Amino acid sequence: MNASTFSIIRFGAAALAIVSGSGLAFADGQDAHIAIENPAELSKQEALEHYRSLNRRMARGYAVAQLDLILNYQSWPLFNDAPYISATHGQRYVNSYANRMAHNYATLQEGEKLPMGSVLAKDSMTVTDEGHVHPGAMFVMEKLAEDASPDTADWRYIMVLPDGSVFGDTMGDRAGAVAYCHVCHEQVADRDYTFYVPEEYRTRD
């Protein structure tokens, strides 16, 4: 893959390290997502077609991580009507899933919180204007018990690579590798640290 395809969104000084088997470079320590410099501009229909061609492969890959909290995540409520580009996830096309515990995710008002046990999962895919299409990482948030993790407002952040490798877990191994997730989510502290789907991609009841 051409190195010019990627640029780095940085949240602090850190040395680069290559993640074995992933073909991606990440900053170790205060990490950053690798941003796709040339994402394809897709219609909703095109994005859906690409996702449908990959979704089973993606689910199998993430399942290798053996994380019960994302088991069968593609059967959860989906809050976007087509994959959309997320600047905060490296210009990848993402989907926003939430489990049944996160019943108020779509209607969350300022100052409200999601209940303990809520899990938000964003799977992702890379689509470049050169025609390269492949699975991306999954980004997971789990709402913990009160005071379980005061530094992250009781949110657990996990990043799972397409092959099922756990890149980082704020409550487990390589916690520092995903510490920047909460730094980013502090922008939406008034919405219990959760971003929502862009208006034009939201599902309609």
C-alpha cells in the first residue's frame, strides 16, 4: 500500500510503530487514528453495496477478539441509513450500532446519561478513490458502573483491528494506546461523551 495514502491525526508526540499483519502504522503511547488521505466520495447506495460485500467478513474478523460485549453486534439497532465518513475515525466509512441497553442513544438530551451496560459499536471500512476497499477497525464504547473509571467518565474504550487483534482497551491491555479516544469524546461531554450520526444519515422511524 502506498505510504502517501495515509496521514496521521496526532494527539501527542509519539514514535510510530507498525501493527503486525494490519498494514497500518499507529503512534504508540498517545495514539492517533491513521487518516485516509484519499477517501472515495460515495453515494449512500454505493456505500451500502460496499458494506454488504464486506459485513460478514468484518463480523468474522472482529469475532476472533472473543469479546462477548460485541457478539452478534450486527443484529443490534443501527442508527444510520448508510455508512458515512467519520473524520474522527480516520476518514473511514462507519456504521453506528448500539445494544438494547443503550435505548436512549438516539434521543439523549443535554445532561442525560446512557445506562450501565450500554455498548456502542462502530465498525468501519476503508474505501479509497483508487478503488481499494477493505475492512477497518471496530471502535467500541461500554458504559461501566458509576466510579468504575472516573478518568473516562465511566466509559471503557476498545479498538479491535480487522483480524480480531485488540489494539487497546482502557480497562485491559494497552490502555494507553486508546487513551486518546476519551480526549476526543470530551468534545461531547454534554451528551454523555457520545457522538451521534450526522443528520443526513440518521434513520427515520
